[in-house]
Amino acid sequence: MLNLNMPKLKTLLTVLLLGFSVMLYGQDGKFGYIDFNGTLRLMPEYHEAEINLQKTQSDYREEIERSKREFERQYIEFMLEQDQLSPSIVAKRQRELQLLMDNNAQFRDKVQSELEAKREELLVPLKRKLMEAIASACSEQALDYVVDTGKGSYLYINPEKGVDISGTVYKLVGIEDGAERIVEGGQPVLNVVQEVKPIEQ
């Protein structure tokens, strides 16, 4: 078992962190910064993808509602008739209702998976276009790397050390001048779809 001296361990960690900071900020490279996810949401194609996804979701919702109504109809019919049915028929109807309910639940789960896949499918070309625009902006402004401020891990960026490439990228991907810049936490996802709300039963 390791016998760690806490004061010495804290000192060692402090030295390591300071050394890492010196290496990071001692680099001569010039960096840019942009909110990837926020910019993605401002792209004209994103709005089109969202409408496309909502149309698909609407189609699924209609089918789910139809299945729900059918289950309710059969359930009410069974409740009204069960006193007049033999035990074997009652058991059979109950099994049929349970199977119908299970099938409806499985369909809703499948719908959610298909919507997520559709969202990602719609966002892939948008993400690619945005990444290409970021690469072009970096090449144009001779930047070595880009920080994604949308991840929320950068509490402060010195504007004298970094370059906000949002304006350049906006032009490259077709976002109008004066568009509000959105800053959100989280990974740059199209975690397309959301954003489409889960379909309720």
C-alpha cells in the first residue's frame, strides 16, 4: 500500500500544474476561438434540417396516436364485455391487449432511436461545412489552433492573445451580419435534433 505524504503530494501537484500552465501559455502559437454549437445553430441549413426533422416527428406522432386510440378502443370494448365472456376468452383478450401495449411501447422506443439517427444524419454535412469554414478562417488569419468556447471550460480569454473568428466563419457559412451570437455549454452536437422534444405517449 502506498504511503503518501499529503503536504508533499499537494506540492508536487501544484508544481505539475504550474509547469503545464507555463508550457501552455508559453507557446508562440496564435489561437482563435468560436462557439461551435452556437454557430451551428445559426446556420441557415440548420433551420431547414430542424423543419425536416419536425415533419418526420409529426408523422411518427400521428402513428403513435392512432395506435393509442386503437388500444383504448379495444380496452373499453373488453371492459364492457368481460362479464359476459367465458374465462378462456377473457384470458385471450387480456393477452391480446398486453401484446398490443408492448408493441406500442417498442414502437415508441424505435421512433426515438430513428429520430436521433435522422438528426445526426441531417447534421453531418452542416458540421463538415462548419469545420471547413473554421479551417479556412485559421488559414486566412494564420492561426495554429481554435478553442471551442461553447464547451464552457474557458472562463477567460485574453483578446490580445486570441482571435474571435466568429465573424469570418459566419460569412463563410452564410450567416447574416448582425446575427446574435449564441454561447452554450456542452459538446458541439447536433445532441440535429435538439432540438426535437421526445414524443410522448
